[in-house]
Amino acid sequence: MNRKLMISDIHGCYEAFLKLLEKVDYHPDRDTLVLLGDYVDRGRMSKETVEQVRDLVHDHDVIALRGNHDQRLVDLIRTDDAAVQAKFLEHGGLQTLQSYCDVIGTDVDQELLNQARIHIQQNFIDHIEFLETLPLYHEDSHHIYVHAGINPSYADWRTQPDYDFMYIKKVFHDARLDLDKPVVFGHTRAIELHDSADVWFQDDKIGIDGGCAYGLQLNCLIYENGIYSTVHINNPK
């Protein structure tokens, strides 16, 4: 059986991502890599991260899901909504703009934001098109993979709103899910679930967000022959 490698919430920590792939000795011809979203914001190298993820998907059939931060970047470029712009900047978007646009410094006003949006539209629309077409979940015989979680109120979790796939937290964490396989998710840092940045295991769910962009670690959950193991890279700010 091939290894299944699962990583989430890279958040522009491109160098840590490459180091982690090297540390786990990732080989696309024999490993299945599943990325659970949030490739941008907070870290320094969102542009490079999106390029790398896109190449992995196109060249090696890597499974990449869409996270809420990826959706925010798409919405920033696709709409003129002031609330979207405010949310984007409030949650680590400045670092993404710095990654894509040389003119962005430590602060951004409306004029600079408009310039940055135009620059991305003109030069990196392929990144936006890639992110907005990423699926919200993936399922195989062993796991369900989502960015944020599953809403237990829905008899068929696949029919839950897009918002829940990208944003749900406590309702999912506290629920006992009547599913036949565990749910692997990111979005919520593991340190919020069990006071450790290491992967969080519960009977029916596994949280793998190590809080890389917060100066903690980037986790890789490995599943091979029915056994889990974990590897991580520390990423101090």
C-alpha cells in the first residue's frame, strides 16, 4: 500500500513546506499527497506556495482542497466588496499582497490595495483560477478530507454549505459523527484542541493544523498499512 501524506494550513510558509516534503521523503510516484487548504496569508511566500501546489496538482495528481483563506483571496480579486477587502487584510492578507506585489510595504491604503488587485488580475489570474476551482472535500476508502470540518446537522455531509467546509469549528469538534471513517481536517490549530501543536487524534476526527504561520510547526500526518505516524517541521517566527 502506498503512503498517504496529509498536510494543511501552509499559509505561505513555502520553505517549511519544502523542508517537510523532504523530511518525509515524498515521492510522487509512490506516495499520495493530500493538501487541506489555506495556502496563502500570514506567511511571507504565498505566491510561491500557490505555484508549488498548482504544479504538484498538475504534474503529480496531488489532491488539494480549498481553504477559507484561499477563498478570501479569490473573493478579493473577483469582487469589489469592501467587507471582503477588510476581512482579507484583517486575517493576514497583507503578507499575501507583499508576496505578489513589490509596491506593498508594511501598510496598505485603498489606493495601494486597488493597485495590488489590478496587478494580481493582470499577472496572476491563473493562480486565482486555480484556487477557485479547488474542491471542498475529498473522500477515499479510509478517510474524509476537508479544510474545516463536517456539520453534524446534515444527514448527508456532502450537502452542507460551502461555508461549513471552510469555516466550521466548535460544532464539528464537539460532535460525535456517525460516519464509517475518520475526518481529517485543518483550519483549527491543534494547540487550540489539546494544548499542543502536534496532530490531534480523536475517535472520529484528526486535526492536523500545526500553526505554522504562528511560529509553531507544519505537520504531516502519514497513513500507511493502517498505521498513523506524524512528522513536523518547526517554524519559529
